[in-house]
Amino acid sequence: MQISVSEAKAQLTELVRRAEAGEEVVLTRFGQPVARLVPEARKPTLAERKAIIAEIMASAGQASPGPSAARSQDFLYDDAGLPK
């Protein structure tokens, strides 16, 4: 929905309610979009954050080892250790 800033002044409460319900409200000035009303992102609860951390901690020990960092650039050097 698009509405001019001057019209929005009189309907702010209704526009905020619509944004909270998930509708995007675009405010315009001289026909050009200048601002959007969107719902605030929901923050996870303490219990949800703890569950996420527990999941990360449980999967942390499951990482597979990758190539050795000391050997990852060997293709750049010859057998004498000089750049190719």
C-alpha cells in the first residue's frame, strides 16, 4: 500500500496496525517513495537462544578435518621450495 506522508499523519495508528499485520506500507512525498512501515523483527526468546546454542555446541565436535594449512599452497612452489 502506498500513501502520502500528509495523508498518513491522520491515519498513523491504522497504518501501524496494518504494518504489524504484515502489510508493507510505503510513505510517499510528491509521489516518490520515501519510507516504509514494516513490522519489527521478532527476537528469539531466551529458551530459543539456549536451544540454538546447544545445537551449535553439539555439532561443533563433528567437523571433519580439512587439508593441512602448511601444505595448502604447495602447488605454487617447485621441489626446491622456489616459486614456480
